[in-house]
Amino acid sequence: MRIEIHDKTLGLAEQLRRFGFPLDMRCDGRGTCGRCRVRLLSGCWLENGVAVNAPAEALACRTWLVSETGSVEIPFASCLPSTQGLFADAWQNIAPMPVKDEVVVGIDIGTTTLAAAALQRGRIIAREACFNPQARFGDNVMSRISAAETHLEEMRQALLDALADMLRKMPPPTRVAIAGNSTMTSLFHGVNPVSLGHAPFALPQSDFAPVSGDCLGLPASVPIHTLPLISAFLGGDILGGLGELHLKPGDLFIDIGTNCEMVFCKMDGTLVGAAAAAGPAFEGAGIACGTRAVPGAICHYRGFDAFEMIPRDDGLLGTPVGLCGSAMVDALAVLRRAGLLSRFGRFEPPCPKKEIAQGVYITEQDIEQLLTAKGAVAAGIRCLEEYCGGPCRRLILAGGFAQFLDLDNAAAIGMLPKRPVFVVGNTSLAAAVRLAAEPTHATELSSLRQSVSELHLNNVPGFDVKFLEGMMLP
Ligand code: FES
């Protein structure tokens, strides 16, 4: 698509965003990730202060128009495409939803993705999804917290605009409820989350009264309810999941994401939660050919040129746009099994990178980041299991990443222990829908919250050693 640009006062990436074409800006415009590359079709430009004349390629985040007009083309790989349709229905089977004539909407505000579902008579009648537009302020929770120090209102408005777009496409609800981690929930309500970013990691606000949608500029003039938060690192999303799942003794519930939240149900029925900072590597950030689970992404890898891709919206596969988290897990397992990767993540024999598919490769630096992420998850699980008295009986995995994950490969690289695994989908969204349908559910969630104690992994003796061990490949 060709887009005409006339404004010389705004950077190219910001202009494209305002035109409705947000780019994949995972380095937040620092010019280091290379994901916002566009084609300059006409005009004179400045990229990083250096004159560039079209035709040429440039990083939109570092480029400004110099001539009176110019035009650009956005490659598919640089876009943030719709993720609609990527969400499994598994969560609908967890517990029956209330059967009522009214339409209600639940929204899961994820760090990366926003997902909404409308419920009527116990069935989902509409769903919407899009990327969280706050991604341009940073890929992970900590960078968002830091950005909120100076851009709180802008970040909140970006989120509200995206939610308004989603709600406009859905049947008018009588109530809405949102669920999110502690940072996303705070940002939704305009509460400064800065205290979540440094010790003692205090929660600025844990409970939120219903607000009216029109007060927030949303198209639904109805009450909007919010799932309460447990702590700085255990948010309404994991609490909602607990409310949906009713864990049994020996269950370990994990929501794998940038901030990997986990709750162990001990044999006496008490709940212990912990959060491991896995970082955004499994969401593609900081990885040379990494991408989120978007159409065109390689989602499974079996060996060179043997891979599966997420189909594009037109149903075609096209050229791979990169590797998403599940394929990275596969790549580690496949390369290690083939003897091409050492325990420490070094290529054998030494080489700068391994090609996964044409134009898609993985480097040793990528592998280092992936091992750090999987080390954090593995160490978190080990610490929590030890603290709670022994191995869990079954693992329950929630979240989008888990839906694509090859569980054998995740165990083969030592990321997950070898236990019976159940994948349950987006339990946070399920909880938001339930709260929208039954606002009294908030009371149950509040009392459930009281039963969760928190284990701070950084204070656990031996966590560092387990983390280093977890970074190794079996
Ligand atoms: S290089 Fe443009 S956003 Fe990272």
C-alpha cells in the first residue's frame, strides 16, 4: 500500500501510526531492532540525520520528510497485523458461563495483545483482538512502567482508543469487565504504576470501583468492572485464572508471558504465587528474526525448511516473516538433538548463525536471550515446587504462547518439567467475561485473593544457582 506523506514536523513512524498503520516498534524507536523498516517510494528524507533519496529503505522511527511530499510503502513484516482468529476457544470449556439474555463483554488487557469476547445466553457471540498500542512505549512491563513516568496520559489514551475501536465492532453490551496484570490495570485507570518498577514493588491501588464507559470516552455508556489485583507481580489476570480453574492440590498453574506468573496449590489446599521475569524474548523482542504469533510467523520448526506457519488473513502462507516463541523453543530442541548446539548454547561447529528457513535465521545472541528466558521460567518452577513441598502433579498452562507450544520440546530444553500438562487458553479473558456477566463474582475473587501468599523468587536462597542451571540445555 502506498501512503502519501506531507508533514515535515513529525517523524515518519508517528505519521504512519496516526494514519492507522502502526508499525512493529519493539525497540520503542531507538533504531536498534530494525522492525519498522519501510520503503521510501518518492521524496527526499533524513534517516538518522543522513540524507536519503527515494527509492530506498529506511527505519521509519528514525526518518523525517525533507521534501514537500513523499510516499512510502509498508512491507507486511513491518506491520502490526490483526491477530483476530488466533485465540483458541479452549477456555470456554473450563466452567459454564452464566446464561442470561443480556449481552456482556469481557476484555483481557495483555501487555502485548488486547482480546475481547461478547457473551449472550452462555455463548460467545462475538470476539475481537488487536495488539496493545502501548507497545510503541516498550515491549515489556518494565519499559512501560518507565515510560509512564512521562507519558502516562498518552499511554492510557492509546489503550482507551484501541478498546473503543474493539467495542464499536461488538454488539452493544449492558456491562463490560476488564482483566490485566497490575501494570496494565493501573494504566487503564490512569494510576501511575511507577511504584511497581522498583523495590519494595508496592501496588499503588489493588481494587477499582466500576467506572462508566462514557467517562472514559468509550462507546459503551455502561459500567466497566475491573478484576482486583493481588500484588505488583500477580495481577487480575492470574487471579481471574484461579477463579476459573479451581485448582486441586498438587496443581501448578502458569501463565507464560513476559512476566511469567505461577501459582502452586499445595497439598493442604493453600495457594502460593510467584512471578519470574522471563522477558520478552519468547514474544520475539530482541531476537534477530523474532516476531509475535502473527500471520506469516513460523510457529513450529522440525528441521531446516521443515516448518509450519500461521496463515495470513487471506488464508495464504506467503513468505515467513520470522520465528515466534513456540518455533524458537522448537529450534533450541531440534538443534540440540542434532548435535548442532552445545549445552551452553554455542553452535557446533562454530558459526555466526543457523538458517531456519529462507531469510529466517537464529544467532548465538538470540539463543543466549532464549536461554535466559527459559532459565527464569525453569528456576521459578523449581523454587516454587521446592517451597511447596515437592513436584506438582500436573501443570496447567494458560496464555497465547502456551497454545502453540510443543510441550515435548519445551520439556526437552528443560523449560518445563516432565509432568502431565493441560493447556487451558486465555483464562484471563474468561474471568473478565464472567465478571461482566456476574458482577458479584468480584466478591469471590476478593476472598480468593486473600488465600494467595506470594513467594519472592529473588529472596529464595539458591534461586541464582537454579537460574544459571536453568539456562543450560539438557
Ligand atoms: S528500529 Fe524502528 S522501532 Fe526499532
